[in-house]
Amino acid sequence: MSEPCVLVERKGYVALIRLHRPHVLNALNQALMKQLADRMEEMDRDDEVRVIVLTGSDKAFAAGADIQELAGMGPTDFVTQPYFVDWERIRRISKPIIAAVKGYALGGGNELAMCCDMIVAGETAKFGQPEINIGVMPGAGGTQRLTKAIGKAKAMELILTGRMITAEEGAEWGLVNRVVPDEHVEGEALDLAQDIAKKPPVAVRLAKQAINKAQELTLEQGLQFEQHAFYLLFSSEDQREGMQAFIEKRQPEFKGK
């Protein structure tokens, strides 16, 4: 049996998922993406998991797509396999996902980091969409998510030149949440995850949905979605517990119900 491309650890209510193709800087091939989508869906169904942290190795979160695999593909291969189905599965994960990025997050690696809800980056991390340098362009959301994250002008520059940016630039431009020393990246991401995991799980998932809808809907449509989600939470045990705990001046005990 071949070695798994994805490793999973449990840390309380947090699942730490690690990309594991170190010999190729975690290049994203179809086997890895399928395993990653499978593991993420398992964690999404598990009531004992409230937040997911996704990380790679010290040298690379993921240095891009597996070019050896891509080079031999034709247009119909992307339809018949289909190539991007596992990316769509990851996009539909309802629980918060935090990317802990050290080293390179390039091409598909940057697109995968942007599939996550937050990014904690090490000081030496590098981000970019260098596909233009090998005759193609981003295909897993790079032109869309990067533009929404940092704006048209900066996205246009990065994608058309293929240049990399530092973690500090990523933070200044709105791509990265925070930058910490490389040796603290995983711990910082886990601390953030543990903080979120203490919150009411149903409210967290609905809030994530509402924030994502802000990227897709008109303001009026987004406000309607937000209000409906807000109303729905008043049927939850956690809403009653949270408000009662506030009134009684004690810490709430959220159960995800």
C-alpha cells in the first residue's frame, strides 16, 4: 500500500491535517487532492471536530500542482476525470479552515491556501501564481479568489508577471491574517483554531456561510441570508445557553445543538 499523502491529528476539538509529499514539496496531484477532500469531509461530519487546520512542511505548504502529472493531460482529461471535483468538495466544507503556511504556497498551493478561511503565515513564506511562466494560467480559483482578496490591480500584476510576494506583503494586501516567526506558525494557527472551537459550533458554521455569501451575492441578497441565519440560531440550545450565561455572568458551555 502506498504511503498516504495526507496525515491527520486530533487536538481536542481541532483537526490538524498535514499535506505529506515532502519529496516534491507537497506538489498537488490528483491522489493527494482526493485524500485531502476525503479527510476534510470526514472531519466536517465529525461532531468532535469544530475547526480544521491545514498545513504542509517547513519548506512548502504546497509548491504548486504536480507538473509531471499535468504535462501529459489533454482538454478532455479534465472533463472525464474530472480534475477539479475535489477542489469543489473542499470549497463546500462547512467548518472553519485555517491554513498554516510555511515556505512556498505557489500556484495550486496558493489556491489551496485561499480555499481556507484564514491564513497564518511564517515570516519566510512566499505566495504567488506563477502559472503564466509555464504557458498556462491559474485554474483552481486563482484569478477569482486572489482578485477578491487583494483587488483587481494587484491580482492582475501577480498573475500576469508570475512573481512571488512575501508573507508581509500578503498581510498588507489582505491575503494573510497574520505573520509570525516560522517556528510559531503551527502553534499560532492551533491557538486561533482552539479559540474559535470554544464558540458555539452552529453559529460559527452559519457565520462562515454568511461571510462567504458576501463574496457572491448582492448586498440586499447577502443581508437577507444573514437575517435568515440569525433567526435560525434562535432555535438552537447554544443561543439559549449563551444568552443565559451572559445574564448570569458565567462562561457558557456550548454543545453544538
